[in-house]
Amino acid sequence: MEIKVLGTGCSNCNNTVALIEKVAGELDVCVNISKVEDVAEIASYGVMSTPGVVVNDKVVHSGGVPTHDQVAGWLKSES
């Protein structure tokens, strides 16, 4: 599963990466997480508020750190 965290490196972006890694470990789901920090590329996804999360090329979240349950839902539905 390909996951991109969109953001310029703020603490919320880093916390989002850590949360996704934690939940993926709990659910034993293999994920490939990359960070996208280029503003033009972030904007190309239509995300105006970071952090944003893209799962398998679909924007699923933007504008704050997602909840544990939100992340678990994404990982379960895409795995």
C-alpha cells in the first residue's frame, strides 16, 4: 500500500507519519510511506491545508493529524 503524507515538514506532518507507522504495525499491514514536501506537488493533489494523506493515489485526509480510528479505517479498506 502506497501512502503519501503531504506537508512541509511541520510537527503535525511528522506526527501523522508516526501515527500511520504505528497503526500499520498494530494491524500488521505493509505500507510504503513517503513524505511530499514540495508545495507545487502538494497543491497538485488539491490539498490546501496540511498535513494531507494520500492512500493509493486518493486523497483521504487534509488539515490536521488524523485519528487512530481514521488511519485504521484507511488501512483496513485498502488492504
